[in-house]
Amino acid sequence: MNENEGESMVKAFTAFLLTTIISFVVMVGSLLIWVTIQGNHITDPSLADGLGFAVAYGGIAAVPISLAIGIVGGIIGYLRN
């Protein structure tokens, strides 16, 4: 591996990390904002239980989605060089 190839891989890995972290923060942040808005209107406890499931499954779903976005960002970062 030559120097340019190594440098390109570092840029691709940086792009992967940045896009993964940013997409995860945006998805979880928007989920928490939505939960806060919905939490102000809940009067029935069964609705609160459903909101808890939405938070749990939404947080779980954010991980693979953000990883997929990060992989695409890393590939684009590698090919741009």
C-alpha cells in the first residue's frame, strides 16, 4: 500500500465516522423531540406504554440505519480521492 492509498483510507474512515455519528444524533434527537411533544398530550397510561416502545424500537433502528448511511459516506469519501 502506498502513501496516497493509506491517506485515502483515512479520509474514507473519517467520512464513515462523521456520517454515522451525525445521522445517529439527528435520528435520535428528532425521536426525543417527538417524544417530548407527544408526552405533553398523553393522559392515558396505555398511550405512554406505546410511546416507550416507540422510543426503544426507534433507538434500536437508528443504529443500523446510521451505520448504512456511514458506509455509503465512507465509500463516497474513498472514491472522491
